[in-house]
Amino acid sequence: MQTMESSGGTNERIEDLSRQIDDLRGEMRDGFSEMRSAFKDVRSEFKELRSEIAGEFQNVRSEVAAEIKGVRSEIAVERSEVRAEFRAMRETMETRFDTLQRWMLATMGTMLVVLASILASTRL
């Protein structure tokens, strides 16, 4: 009789432990389900952030490209202005050189005439 009672107690104990195991499995399933859901939420937020960052990067890239294009345009305008100034300076210098060269030739011609007349007067 005692064997039956202990067998009955053991069965109750096994059934109790089995219920506890089932309860723990259910809690674990619920916990894993919550973790999976939280992970999916975090993953979704990361995808959104990545998309926002990519869009912002593209905006910055476009702005920088526009700035570079503007700077290149300004440089081209300044280069053109500097070339025009150099051209004008070269023309001025060439004009001055031509004037100086004509003056020197005229002066040398006058000096030759004077020298020739001095030589002519001293030969007499």
C-alpha cells in the first residue's frame, strides 16, 4: 500500500514538475517572441536611419558639387580677367617700347647729323 501511495506521490510530483516545465517553456517562448519583436523594431529603425543618412549624404554631396562648380566658374572668370589685364599690360609695354625705340633712333640720327657736321667743320 505504501508503494502505491509513494507511486501516487511520485506521479503527482512528476505531473507538477511537468506543468512547471511547460510553464517555463511558455515563458521562454513569450520572452523569445518579445526579443524577436524588439530585434525587428531595432532593425527597422536602423534601416530608417541608414536611409536618412544616405539621403543626407546625397544632399551634402550635391551641395558640395554645386559649390565646387561655382568656385570653378569664379576661377574661370578671374583667369579671364587676369589674362585681359596681362594682354593690356603687354600692349602698353610694346607701345612704350616702340615709342622709346623710335625716340632712340631719332636721337641717334640727330647725333649722327651733329657729329657729321662737327667732323665736316673740323676738316675744313
